[in-house]
Amino acid sequence: MRLEPSAGGVDLPRRIRVMLAGHGCAEQVRVSLTGCLGYCPNGQVSAQLLRNGEVSEVVLLDPERDGAELLPHLPCPSTETP
């Protein structure tokens, strides 16, 4: 990960895990550190979502939001609508 420490650096995966745990979906999601996945966005992080072992989509994350952009794409109990 090529983020500056002030933008999250290698601490970002831990912060994403904490955010996911707070929404009850940490058990369904695995967070792994990778390269830019071919997107290399300036100031953002690429998150690749896999479903059934296949890439379903790539979501761009703002490091300051600790992965909150992932929530609409995940089966988190606290984000599901009744």
C-alpha cells in the first residue's frame, strides 16, 4: 500500500476491520493488504470484493472514512433494511 502514514498507511486494514466489526459484519469479510489492483487511484484505496471466489466489483475507498464505502456492498446486519 502506497499511502502516506497521514492518509492511513499500513494501519488502514486494521481500521477497516474495526469499522466492519462495529457494523456486525467482521465475520463475513476478510481484509487483506494488496497492491493497487490496477486502479492506482490518487489518495484512494482499491478494495476488491469477491463473491463465491469471483471478483464482483472494485470499490474505491477514502482512507479517512476507514472503509465506510464498503458497507452498502456487504451483508452487514446493521446496514440491512427490514
